[in-house]
Amino acid sequence: MQQASSATPVVGRDGELTRLCGVLERARGGEARAVLIAGDAGVGKTRVLDEVGRQAAAAGMTVLTGHCVDLGDVGLPYLPFTEILGVLAADERFAGALAAHPVVERLLGAGTGSVGDVDGRLRLFEGMAGLLTEVAEVAPLLLVLEDLHWADQSSRDLLRFLLGRGVLRHRLAVFASYRADDLHRRHPLRPLLAELVRLPVVERMELRPLADPDVDRLVRALEPRPLPDATVRRIVERAEGNAFYAEELLAATDTESGGVPSGLADVLLIRFEQLSEMAQQVLRTASVAGRRVEHDLLREAAGLPEAELESALREAVGRQLLVAGEGDTYSFRHALAREAVYADLLPGERARLHGAFARLLAGRGRPESAAERAHHYRESHDLPEALAASLQAADHARRVGAPAEEQRHLEAALDLWTAVGPEARPPGVERVTLMLRASAAAAHAGELHRAVSLARSALAGLGQDADSELAARVRYTLAGNLLSVDSLTAAFAYSSEALAMIPEEPPSPTWVWAAATHVLAARHVGENETALEVARRALGVAERLRVTDAQADLLISLAVFDGEGRRGLAGRQLLVKARELARSSGNAPVELRALFNLAMGCYESGALAECVPWLTEGLDRARRAGLLSSTYPLEMRYLRLLVLNVLGRWDECVRAAAADADVLPAAGGYTMGPALYVTLARGDFAAADRARALLEGPFDWMATLVAGIVLTDAAALRRDPEDAVRWMRATVSGLIDESGTRPDVTVRLAALALSAVADAASGLRSAGDDAGAGRWTDTATELVEVARAMAVRDDGTPQGPEGQAWLARAEAEWIRAVSGPDAAAWARVVTAFGYGDVYERARCRLRYAEALVAAGRREEAASEARAVRETADDLGATPLREQVDDLIRRGRLSDGPGSDGRAAVLTAREQDVLRLLALGRSNRQIGEELFISGKTASVHVSNILAKVGASSRGEAVAIAYREGLIAPEPTTSG
């Protein structure tokens, strides 16, 4: 059936178009945003984006579109962005911008060097961000990314970077579409979407199926001739709101069969079979190439003269099965059409065509085509060539800084290895070393458990006659990977085997590294004497061999394990020396280990200001080395946020956490912990849900620690002693190492749980229930004894200032549980937290003020309460502010000159709400202005009415004016 126009009308999408055009209008004004457009296959995502792109171009915007392509198990790194760069390179307006960012031209095969070297990946990301910014300065820019569900991981990482790192501060809008029905639970796009929608500049829009009347309108608009109502009704019924289904069903109504097929694939094939045999053959060939194919490549694969090919293409384009694209390419109008044609190929035909494409691509000699060649060779059953191409694709992925793609290509090569005879395998490549390389790529991509699995496979692949040095290297590599996933006993066993395989004499670098790994493993299982003895021996060998990076690694172990450790001056001097040795050798991972321990030593000794420069240097070094997803940089991210949290720089902490979330691997979720501490302290108990989510999946020591702190503190804030004690015990139990030693954080967890226990005991005692209070007193005694035991390490050295402060709080909470508040005990706690923890010191000052009230020292109590309230306001710690206001009210404390009325009991947030209430704002409007939900605003309004003793909003405003809680707004005349 011929249709009136090759362009499908946009029907039933007025609301979505209005919303997207509003985003474009704001982008032209400098207020940029990104919209993630979800919808089922065929629902109309591409048509909506085409229409928006047309309107954007008409308004003077530059429109750049990049498409993702399904290549099965492998991915072509940065494909949609490469397509975008190709469009920019063809436009003279942007020649200067491209020249200013040469690193991005490497994706086009131009330029020199590699984006897989030390800082290549970051330079590529920053180069792309800079390029888009400059393009947006020439003209407002709309960036369209289609079919994100097929995006490779490198493209997903680059998108995460662009949206999270300020690109949207310019005249730029990003619209990205994906198939919602393709996103199964483990789809790699799901976690990225969850991260992106939390960004304030990103919103999500879902294209739902069209309503039946809209499908009716669409069908009648597509066909200029009158259609029988029964035909339209049948199409509407079968389309089920899917625009593409409706188009295809309509297009099939003129077939000789005279009926509507039962499945969409049948419909597509009916349309396909209406073409000439030559056009069908061209479409079959194109379906093997993928969604898009170059004209020359299609001609050679189809084996047709130019004239015959053009005739077949003209027919396919006329029937709207193919569309002509830029760069002399053709693509299927919809992915479902390609899938249907491809599925209809005979097995032999499919293999033959894949082989043809593989050979043609190989003849072009483009390194970036290796992933496509690997795909085609594999589907054509040419396994030796598929193996070689997979290895080439892995090399290319490494050069362009795509470790996840490198890992996948290496694993594809490993899958093919046994199916390819020894004589056909690439020379100089061994299966075990290939597994070790895949393990390293997985670790670099943050897939720590997969790195362990691959190293185990390498161990299993060692033959009886394997070289002893290779066997040792496999074992200590596996041991190091196991340490990263907290499998400590197994790590110690493998490091012991590795060390036993290589003789100490004659000395060798392999023995030194085996020893260095064994030192770490021994320490983690409590074999401290063994760790120190081996470290000292190995250090001497490393010095004789001048293996400076191993020497640095061993110096770090000695600095951390010996004497006062990294908290002491001697330990820090060793760490500085180790950093210099590692830097001179070029071993970035060892240098990062030294920098982390320098920062941690400062933190543990209470020198928070000294901690920050080491963290800054360490994260900068990791960024330049491309190692931000490795273990020590992740821990440095956590420590940086923790320092900001402790110093009371909460807004900085939250902003830094949001920025870090852009580039975190799956194993790095715990690094957001300090931001969760802030969120909880500000009264958002959803932090507990996010903390609980950290416990899902394989065990992670740091994730367990973070979750335990948040969940124990949340229970204490809810005054739920049973839950607080339960989480404290469960967390400590989970963190006990394999030598049976409890973690240092036990002291903090015990103090937090004791807070809830003391509240319960005090409340029961006040109510005359001495038996109930006694039960909680017994629990309090148990908890404080645990805290006392853990505040001193096995070697007799006490924990640092932080640990001692938490012990002091545990003691004071225990006294409160047993006999009531003790001002002297809380004074000691306040002093102990004076090392720099702003929030915890304020919480303890509140307890101190309560104890002073109980002791009748009301003037001192009032002074402490005012200080706590000031800190709570500075931090935005709403629950703390409400607690101190409650103390001021209950204790009838002086709140300073002129502030002894109702204003003393209004929180800062309630005062903001009251001001907007006086301006006549509704709950929804209050929520929008204060960036809170309407429901939360309603709660604040109810609290205000109760506190000022009003029965209505108007009466509350009148009381507020009368008592000076708010001042009238000035008129325009002043």
C-alpha cells in the first residue's frame, strides 16, 4: 500500500513534544538539561526525537545524533560518539573546536597516540566535554543518543561523565532514548539510569502506548484513501498502542492474503516478501551488517553491480524498509524490521554473509573494526579468525581506554581458545597469560569478583609442567584479588603457596613480589609476626635487586604494621620514602597505596587538615593513571568524604559524593557512606534504605561497615534500642576478621547503640519500671565492656583520637543508662571530640546540656544549648535542632535576649515555611520553593500550627506577625 508521505505523522504526543520543546527553549537560554526517553520497541521514540530535532534545527540549534548498535556479546567502544564526531568533522564551523581537542579525533582514527595510556581515558572524556562545550558556543546544541540499551560500557561511562561533570551548564540539551522492554534485571544500563535520574539536571520521560483514538487517527493519517471502519478497528486492536505495529499492520492490508497476520514478525516478512527478489537479497545482506551499513560495503557483500544495487535500494527505501542516512549509509527504519529479516535467513546463508562481511572489513585494515570482525567471524563459524579478531579488538579497547570492552573481548577469545587448534592460534599467546590479562582488565573495570574468577581459571589452567615462576605469579595474583574481596584465609593460603614455589636464593623479582603479597595476606589473618619477618627479609632482597617498586610496597607494609604504624612519625617517614620510590619506578598502584596510608595516618592521629593534601594528590594521581576504580582510590574517595563530613563541610561532602557517583564502579558504592551519614543527620531516613541496599550482593567489608553505622544510628535516632543493638551486633559479627579480631569501628557502633539503650533505660526508670530499666542496664554494661576492650589494640596501643572520643561517649551513655546523666562524663566527651568532629561534638554538647539541667546548672546549660542550636543550623541538622529546641522548652532555658517566645521552638526550616505561609503559598508551592515535597511541607505547616497554638493557617500567620516571628514584606514603594 502506498502511503501519502514518507514521514510518519506525530500523533498523540502533544504533551511529550511540548515538554521536550520547553527543555530546548531553556537550553537556548543557557539552562541545560538532559531527558532520558523510555519506551517499548516501536512505541515512537525515534519519531518523537526526529520531530524535536526538526524543530530544534528550525530554531537555529545544532542537532547531533549518535546511534548505538547491537553487536551481541561485544561492543564497539564509543560508537555513538564516534558517529557524532564524524558529523562534526564534516562541518567547517567546528574545525577549530576539533583542532582544540585532538584527543577526541583518535576515535575517528586520526591523530597520534593512544587514549589507553596513563591518562588517556580521562583526557578523552574531558576532551569530549570541552568539544561539546565549544560546539554549544557556536550555536545551541541538541545531542541525541538513540538506543542506549545497546550502548557499550565505554559509551555509558562517557555519558555518565558528561552529564555529571557540568557539561549541562552550557547551551546544551541531551535527549537519550532506550527500550524499556529490553531492560531485564541485570541489564548493564539499569544502574546507569538509576544514577543519572538522581542528578538535578536529568529527568526521565516515558513514552507510553498510544490511546486507541490516537492509533485510529494515526492509521487514517497514514492512508489517504478511506479505510473501512472494521479494518481500522482491527489494526487498532492488534497494534495495542504501538505506533510501529500500527504502521506495519496498515502496510500489510493490501497483501493477497487479505488478512492481518497474527504476529508482527509475520507482518514485517509479508512486507519484505512484496519486494523483488533482488531487493530482498539486498535486505538480507544488510540485516547481517546490522542496523546501518555503508553503501560500498553492502555492494561488495551483495556482489551486485552498482546499477542493480541502486535499483534494489530505491525499492527498499520506497517501501520504507530502509532509509538513507548521512555518510552514504543505509539503515533499517526500525530495529525490529532488521531483526525479522535476519531471523528469516537460512543458517548457511547467514554464516556465508557474516563471513563475507568479516573478510571485507579485514581487507580495509581498520583497527577500530576489529570488534565487528570478531562478531562476523564468530557468526560465520570461522573460529581461528574470530579468535585473532577478538584479541585485536581487546588491544584496540585497551588503547582507547575501554577496560570493560577489553575484558569482554578477552573472555570471548578464551571461549574460543579450546575450539581452535594449537596450530591456528595466534603465535606468542598463552591461555594462562590471557586469563591473567583478562583478570587485570576486570579489576581495572571494578569487577573484582570477576577478576578473582578469572585468576582462579588461570590457576586451573596451569599444567603439571608449568613454569614455576608463572605458577607463582598466578597464585600471588589470585591472592591479591582475593584480598580485594575480603576472602582472607584463601588469600593467605595462595600467597603461602606462591612463596614456597620460588626459592629465596638466588634472589628474583618474582620471589620479592610473592613475599610482598604474602606480607599483606599474613597481616590480614592475624599472622603479624610472620608478616613482619617476611617483610624485613624481602625488603633486603628488593634493595639488593634494586626492584624499587617492590621495595616501596614492602616499606609501606612495615610502616603500617610496625610500631605505632602510620599514626606515628616514624611510620609516616617510611611512607613518604615509599611514595618517592614508587613514583621513581612508575608504579602507580604502589604509589597510590603509599598516599592512601599517609592520608589515613593523618586521619587516625586527628590531623584532619594534614589529611586533605594527601587525598588530593592521591586522587589526582589515580585520575592521571586511569586507576580511579581500583581499591586504594576508592578508599581515598571514602576518606575524602569522611573528612568533609567530620569537619562539618556537609554541603561540600554531598556535592563531592554526587560528582563521584558519575564514575564509580559497582564495587565502589560504599564510598558514598559519609554522604549517607549527612543525609541521615539532616533527617532523611531514606538514607537507611540506601544503606541497606549496600548489603545486597557479595560480601563487601567497607559496605558492611557503612551500612552498619547508618542503620545503627538510624535506629538510635528513632529511639529503637532493640534494632540499634541488633544492627550493632550484626555489623560487628560481619566485620570480624578470620583471626577473630573485632574491627576498630566496634567502639563507635557500641556508643551509637548505647545511646538508644540509655534512652530506653532512662524512660523506664522515670516511669517507675525499675525491672525494665534493669534489663537495658545489663545490655548497656555488655556494650560498654565491648567498647573498652576494642579501644585498646592487641599490642596495648590505644586507638587514635577518634576511637578514644567514641569510647568516652560509650562510657557517658553507660552511666546515663545505669544512673542518669553525669555532667562530668559528658564534659570529657565534648573535650574528646574536640579533635575536629563538628557534628558529634554538637550531639555530645546536647547531652552535656541535659546533664547540666539535671544538675541545676541552668545558665551553663543554656549556653551549651545555644551553641548546639547554632551548629545544627549551620549544618542543616534538623533532628538535632529539634532536640535542642525541645530541651530549651522543657528546661525553660534562656534563649538569649528577646528570644524567649515561640520563635525558640521553631526550627530553621519551619521559619522558612512560616515566611512562605505568610505570603499565601500553598503546600505544593512551599515545597517547590524549598525543594521539598508537598507532603513534607504539609507536615511542617502542621507543626507550626501546633507550636504557635493556632487552629488555621491564617491564625498562625496572624500570631506570627503579632509576636514578631516574621516581619511584613516591604511594599514596592519601600
